Amino acid sequence: MPHSEHDGPLVKRQKLTSVAKSKPALSEHSRIFAPYRTIGLVSPTNVPFTSVPLGTTTFQVTTSIGRSLQTYDLRRGLNLVFITRPQTPSIITATCAWKQKVFAAWGDPRDGSSQGIWVFQRGKKIGALQLPPDLQEPIKQIIVFGSWVIACSMTRIEVWKTATMEHYTTLFGMASRKSDNELTGGIQTMPTYLNKIFAGRRNGWVEIWNVSTGKLLYTILPPSLKYGAVTCMQPTPALSLMAIAYAEGPLVISNVLTDKQVLRVNAGTDDAPVTSISFRTDGSGAGPDGRKDGVMATATESSGDITFWDLNNSGRIMGVLRSAHNPPTQEGASIRGGVSKVEFLAGQPVIVTSGRDNSLKTWIFDETPFSPVPRILHSRSGHAAPVTCLQFLPSDFEGAEAGNKWLLSGGKDRSLWGWSLRRDGQSTELSQGNIRKKAKKYGILDSTTLSRGPTTTLDDLKAPEITCIACSLNRDGGMGAIPGKQVLWQKSQNQKKPVNAEVSGMTGWESVVTAHKDDSFVRTWFWGRKRAGRWAFQTGDGAHVSTVAMSSCGTFAVVGSVSGSIDMFNLQSGLHRQRFPSKLTPAQARQLKLQQMRQADTVAQLQARSTTGFAPGTGKHTQAVTGIIVDSMNKNVISCSLDGKVKFWEFLTGNLLEEINWAPMTGITACRYHAANDLIAFSCDDNSVRVVDIETKQTIREFWGCQGKINDFIFSNDGRWIVAASQDAIIRVWDLPTGHLIDAIRLENPCTALAFSATGEYLAAASEGELGVNIWNNKTVFTHVPTRQISEDSIKHISGPTASGEGGQGLLEAAFEDSTSVEEDDVGPPSLDQLSSDMMTLSLVPRSRWQTLLHLDLIKQRNKPKEAPKAPEKAPFFLPSATNAGSSTTEVTQLQTHLQTDQDQTQSRISRFDRNRAEQEFTSKLQGGASTGNFDEFIDHLKSLSPATADLELRSLTIGDNDRSNELLLFIQALTSRLVTRRDYELTQAWMTVFLRLHFDMILESDTLMRALAEWKRHQAGECNRLDNLVSYCGGVVSFLRSPRA
């Protein structure tokens, strides 16, 4: 059927069926920062890992990090391959890997939260198991075998079918006394036992259930009532044998067919029962030469040790892997430790262990000659305790991007980590030497000790907790810095090995210096070699270190103590170079004075130095030094203290030059320096931040609002903002030029440390009690963000970054975000009342708009096509040739001409209608302003026009028959009235310039227009002279105030 003819232009087709876009949920967010992700989490929870073989080539290990799961590939060196999304609504309580899927149970109804079991595949949620409505206990274990999914809670067992994921039944255990039916030992299965599960109870019983029929088949009683509760169970490689560990320490291997004890060993104690058991299945490892089968590994959450047993000949201890993971410390629950699970990989001489110290490790038995204790194969870990300090690496002298990629962090676990924000596999802990070798030398890891004995920790051999980090890469030598073996952290006063300055000068030296808690030494580190350095610098008075700083050149380290002393050391030689204030003998004082007189350029310099008012050797701080800064030119050292004083020292001589005294008003707790704008900020104990200009020594800004102690604060990379974290769990952002609070983030826990990347892309924050480091994106890097002042009442709770990155905003996503902020300015310029009639006011029209109007002809000429588009000379080879090419071309040309004519006629009617309507509005507003004497409405209309439309309107002005219809005269009068009111000065100049360029010939022929133009010129000259005088006067006053003589 042919199409029906349609007169006029065709109506644009409309999509009749469309899916309405759902509006994003309204959630509180930060103006400036968007959550990115959390780094540093590997296995921070008590949930054991789960593993699954992937074909015959590798294994995948999945750990819980709170509300997400992370999957590591063993063949790739425990490389991270998947992170599950979305996050579970609550903390994950149990996991189980089965084939390509991972089951995760979450939630605890006892805390009032919901619960569920989700199924993930390759990091994505693909389903969920339906829980019974009467389940009010958290699920603590999940296993999958055959056609069943079994979940164990505290007193009941839930069963699902793997084929349909439907709930099948619930198994309840009976108890004669309260809590006797609590499943403390979890559940296990036995190979070849169809539909049978084993459940370990608090009263020591092990029940055997048939999940298909839901019946209790048999109960295995403990050999003695004194054994206590079942803590864990594990089937042995031998059929029908089950290893059962009890709370009082015994481990019994029982034959479940005959209910007889086969073997019993004392694998634990009443205060450290066995909580994890695994059997080696590769057929070797036992016996004196390791060629026999029968190796069992046991571990406990109360220790970091792993014990290996030879089950031949009634069982014996083969060896003990001491401190495989950090044991629990005596300092409280903040520093985590203990082994959560051990597991031999099927058919491999490899054992996987996870600890409560946020680590996942693999160990291999391949040493020659045979050793019953394995060596480390792979390790993925993070901080085992909350992070205390953060520092982004600065850019080195070559301008490398290390300042945006690497983040240094120190924690309460006595470790220093370098985190890569580009690839997690590159993150590493900076080595403190061969700790295990040193521990073995001291007898801590003596493998011949078969008795349990007191548990020791490798952390005792590490440096104390890091409290402050200073870094400069200008002298970092990378991997080749000072090659060979070096003595670690030797005291500079007692050097065991002579220093070759020539070698260190060519290869570089240490680039990181750290201060430690309750220790009088600061320690150096090689960043390029990722290891501890050569020196340990002691404070001058032997007191504990309070802060440390490095010079920007990377050569000097300045150390401050809690007693007020400040000492400077050379990182290349390890020698003490200066003390602040300097300590001089009479002979040295005379020699130094002569030397200064020789080095002085003019007498004025000598006078300037002698008039400081502070004698050499005086000015020491009376309380703890809380901050030290070395300026970028190595001329001054700035220090602050709890005594409320800021002191400016001369770098070379150690003499005190100037002092700012805020005592007893406040004490200073920390300081931060921004070299580009030469400003230094101080946090005070009155919860304020004060900013001082180093050149003038004057306080230029004070920021208030923190309701608790300021834990940390930093400058932004460009020096425009100050970001402060206080104990009230709020991160505040102040704008330095205006002094306004422009953003605030309220978190769940107080932030303890902050760091801003050198490129300004990332803000790193560590929260109280958390092991990970939260990374925020700076949205101002890739999009416009309004920075208006906010009030303290408008600060809302904001969700922080997550390890999976869910809810965060990456650079590309935010850059191409289509949503517009409600705080953005409107298209039209806002109207503001003039403050005073004596002030010349500029408009709020964007500068680009009136500049485009001035150069519109040039822009049109530049954008004009140079030549018309040409038709292709020859059709492509794959098109069939036309026999009547000439006639076809003629017909096509005629058809195009006909369509173009119809289109022009149609568009001309619309354009002519729109143009007439716009001209009528422009003319009516102009004439209306002339009749009333108020051209404000006309000027506002002219402001709203685009440059092209305004140019068209100015070209369309006509001279008319009389003065009332003379649009040129009325336009000049409108601009003159605007000039008299002293408003929109730059717009008036732009409009008059375009007006004269378009109509200068008509103006010259009309005396009326010339008189109106002369009136405008008179007002223009008067305003120009007045502004000239005001600017000259202000310039003179400023020059007088800046003059030194004033």
C-alpha cells in the first residue's frame, strides 16, 4: 500500500512506549569528595576463608572483609581476581565456595538486623536462599555436599536443595540442660556417607543426622565428661575416621562406624583449644624422611602457631610453625591476632592459612633436606591494627607520578606499608629485616621445642608503633640505593660499618624517616628497596621522639622530642649536624662570629642578624615539640610546641630568629606546611586551626567549628583548602581565600589520619578502630563543584568508601555524569542590588558572552567553510554501475533542489514568525523604557540574549521618522541612563562598541544622534576619570603600607 500524501513538513516521529527513568535515590553526599574504595583489607574478620579447585591447574581462595568477599587466585600468586557486589546489608558471618558459586550468610537478628544467604558467581550476585521466618540466630557455617546446602546456626541446622535452592527442612537438637544443644563444633560431612552430617555440641556430643529424612541416627559421646565442648571437627583421608577437638585440649580421632577411639593427642589446652584441623592428602610429609602419609595440622585462635603432627605410631609433633600469624597481644583487642583457619590443598604439598591479623598466606613443603616445617610461598596481608598515620609519596626530582600512586601508612601493629592505588598486587610492607631468622637466633622459633611453652610474637622484634612519617624522594636511589648488605638501624654514634660517601652519593640513600611511640630513636627507610635503612637517630636529650621532618632536598632529618629538644642529622653519613638552639663553647662562639662576618655580604645583613633579640644557644622549647617544618630553600626551620610558641630557627647556625607566642591562650598540637604559597597551618588545643604567613609572621586565618580534638589536618595540593578531621567524627573543609566552611563529612567513627595526593585526585582517611584506609575522589579535578559556604547545622551523615567500590564514584563516571546539581547557577545572570550609588558596578554576565559579541564577525569568518562540499568523483567499486548516469544525476539534482526549496519555504515561515516576535519584544521594551524613563527592563532583556541574537537586534535598529520612533536615539539614551546609574559598566562599553561599528555612517549624518552621543561621551569621560583617581589612590595606599619604612 503506497504512503498517503502529506502537505507541509512531516511531523517528527515520537516514541510512544518508553520506560520512565527512575530518579536516583536522594542520599546525602559530599560536595567535593566522592567515595572511591577502601584499601588494605584481606581477611580482617573471624570468618574462615573458603577454597575451591579451579580445574586441575589452580585454586581460588575467598575471604570475607566485612560486607564483601574477595577471591584470590593461587596460580597468580594470590592475585585478587573478584570482589563481590553488591555489598551485603550486614556483616558476613559464614562463607562456602562450591563449583563456580560462593554462598555468603550475613546478618545477626540478635542485633536487630536482617539476615540472609546470597549466592555469588564471579563477583556478582545471582541469587539468594529463602530463610525460614522463625530463624532468629546468625548462621555461622555453610557446607555444600551432594544435592544439599546445609547451614548451621547456634542451635539449629537448615537444609536446602542445590538444584532448586528451595528450603527443605530444619533440624533441631534436644538438650537436657540450657545451651547443651548449642552447636559449638559446627557441622561436617564424611566422604561416601550419603545424606549424613555430623554436628558437634556444647556438651561434647557429636550427632549424626540424615538430612533427607530429618532423623537423628546416632550420637557419639565424648570419652570423658571432662573433655568439654566440641570446638571443631574434620574428616580424615581414611574413610570413617573423624577428628574431633574438645575445649579442654584433647583431640580424638574416632571411627564413626564402630564408635571407637583410634587415636588421642593433647593438641591444645583449656585456654587455647584447637579451632582448626586439616589433613595432608598428597601422600607424603610424615616420617623421618617425609615419604610417609599421615600429616595433620592444628591451629588455635589463641595463638599464631601452627602445629604439624605425624599420626603414625600413636602420633607425635613433627614441628611447629611459630608465629605464622600474629598472636593476640596483651595490649587489648585493637591489635588482632590468632589463626582462624588452616587447610591443606587437595593433593598438594601446600597449606593455606588465614589469620585474624588481616592476612592470608600459603606455605609449601619443598625444602631440601626434608623439613617438617614449611616455608612461605605467597602472602597477602594488611595492617593487623588500626592505622595511625598516612603520607602520600611526594613527586621526586624527575616529576614522576609516585605522589599520586603510592600511599604510606603506619599502624599500631608496628608495620609500615606502601599501598599502590593502581594495582593491589604491588602493595607491600616495608621490610624490617629477616625477623624470623633473628627470632630463631634468639630461640623464639626453636623448632626443637616440642612443649607448648609461652607463646612469643615476632612483633617484639619490630620497631615500635609509628606515630609520624616524613618523606622526600629527591635522594632516593630506587632499587639500586647503596647496594649490598647493610646493618639495619645502627646508632649513628656507634657505626659498625664505615660509610662510603662516594657510593651513597652516586646511588642515593634513605628517603623515609619515621618516629615511634615511646621510643627515643627515629628510623630511616629505603623506599626504592622497600626495606629498613641504616640509621636510627636518637634525640639530643634522650627523651622520647614526638615528631620528625625532612628537608625537601632529602639530605637532612630533623627530630623533635617530648622534652623540647630539636636535632638535625645527615641522612647520607648518619652524623649529627645541628641542634636547635645551637650548643656553643666560648671558642666555637668566637669562631662562628668571625665566620659569619666573613660570609656577610653587607653590613646590613650583620645588623639584621644581630637585632633578632635572641642570643645564640637560647630559645629551647619548654614542652613537647609537636611539629617541625623545613622550608623549601633550607634557610629556616619552623617548630611548634605545646608551650604555645612558634619558633623560627636559622638552618645553618641553629640560632633563634623570631618567635610567635600564643601562650597561655593555647597550645599547638601539630603544624602543616604548603611550600607553594609559603603558608603554615597550626592546630591548637582550643580546637582551632590558625594559618600564618611565613614572610610576614602574621596570622592570616583562623578556622573554628571543631567540637573535639583535631586528630589530623592537611593542606590541599593547591593550597586553597584546609581539610581537618576532629574527634567529633566530622571532616571539615575550609576555603582559605574566603575563610568559609565549604564542605563537611560526618562519618560513623572519628577520622584519625588524613593525606592529600600531590595531584589532588585522592584524599586518604583512616578511621578509628578500622584496619583499612578509605580513599575519596576529589570531584573538582574533573567537574565543576560549587563551593558556597555551609553551616554546621547542615552537616549530614555520609557513607564512606567500601572495599568493593560500591556506592563510590570513579573519575570517568563522575566526569560524564548527566545529572545537574541544584546548587549550580542558573543560565541567566542573577540580579543583585547595587550596594551604593557611588560605586561602579559590573554585571554578572559571563565574560565570554560579551567578548563573543565584540568579535562575532571574526568568529563567523573563522568558522565559514573554505569551499563547498564536493560530490564523489567515482562510485565505490562494490556498487552496480548505472547505464543512465547522466540522467540519474540530473534527476537527483532536481529532486534535491525541489526538497531544498520546500524546506526553505517552510523554515522561512517559522524563522520569519520568530524573528518578528523577537523584534517586537525588543522594540516594545525599548520604547516602553523611553516613555517611562526607566530602561531596566530593556537592559535585562538585552542581557538575556545570546551574542548572535544581540548582534542581530543591534543591526535591526532603524532611524524612524521622528525622535519617538528613532530606535538609534532611544538605544543611546538607554546606555546613557545605565552609565549615569553606574551599573553594568563593561556591558555598556561592549554594546556601545558594537553599536558604533554597525551604525557609524547613520550617526554622522544625524545631528540629533551626534548630540545624544556627545552626552554619553561626557558621562563616560567623567566616570573614567573618577575610576582612574580611585585606583591610583588605592594603589598609593597599598604601596605605602608595603614599604619597609612604613
